[in-house]
Amino acid sequence: MRMTTTSRRPRTADTGQGLHELPILDSATNVIADGGLLEDAEHLSDALSELIRVIQFRDRDRACCYDISVSQCYALKSIVDAGPLTINELAAHLYLDKSTASRVANGLVDKGLVVRERDAEDGRIVRLVATVEGASVSSTIASDLTREYAQMLSDFDPEARAAITRLVARLGQSFTARVEASGGTCCVVG
């Protein structure tokens, strides 16, 4: 087992059985007990950083094809997928503060992709609702992405495709579990 010195604090992980300390840092010696795990984590960090960087550029370039920003694209998808949302709910979906989510929503309203509607039961509540055009734009973007992903996955056999999907979904769940977004306030990474 390789030993590596570090000044990092102990980390925790949810293994489905509650949070517990990972065998990374011996607090008495400040030595990592499982260097392989840390090395794997560094490789994952590098791979995810590159993937996220490329996806961000792709998203930016693709979203402009539909005359909306990347943030508006994510907001529109959230509204279409979840149904009518308040600004606070949209902010929580997007991990944004309320004022930023409001600016994103204003852009969608200005483009005619979303409308604001008063809640039928409580007129004080305003919900964002996708218009027919908004739902159509969201569907077109989703279809285009699905075709792009199909092209990428065509290089893999069915078992590898299933494993990729399963692992990416599991990573997404793991990241989501570590981010708190309550009612449109700023996120706190845990």
C-alpha cells in the first residue's frame, strides 16, 4: 500500500448506510492510508474537469442555435420536465439564487418560451409555464442531444453503453447528494 503525505481533511461519503469516514487520512500522522483511492480520485477529477469543460463549450455553441443561453436552456428544460415552477423552485432546480433565476426566467418570458401564470388556488403565487413554442424548442434540443449521444455511443457495445449510463447516473446522484439547494438560496457544497 502506498503512503502519501497530505494536509487534506478527512472526507466523508454516503455508501447507502449513512455517512462515514473514508480511509484516506490518518489524523495522527497526516498520511493517506489508501493512496490508490486518492490517485483514482485525482484521475476522476482530471477526467471530469475535461468532460465538463468540453460539454460547457458544446452547450454554449448549441444553445445559441436556438437563440437562448445555456442557463435558459437548462431553465426551459426544468420547466418543461417538472411542470409549472415558482422562481424559488426554478432556482433550486438550477442551483442558482432567486435573483439569477429570475433574470434567466425573464429572458425566456421575453422570447415567448415561458409565461407567468397566477396559481388558481393562491393568487399570490406566480408560476412559470412553458408555452407551446417553449415546449417545442425544449423537445428539439433534447432530440438533437439524443442523436448526438447516439452517435457517440455507437462506438461501444450494448454492455458498455449500459455501464456508461449506469455509472454516469450514479456519479450524478453522488454529486447531487453533496449539493444543497433549498428554496432558491445559494448552494452550499457539502
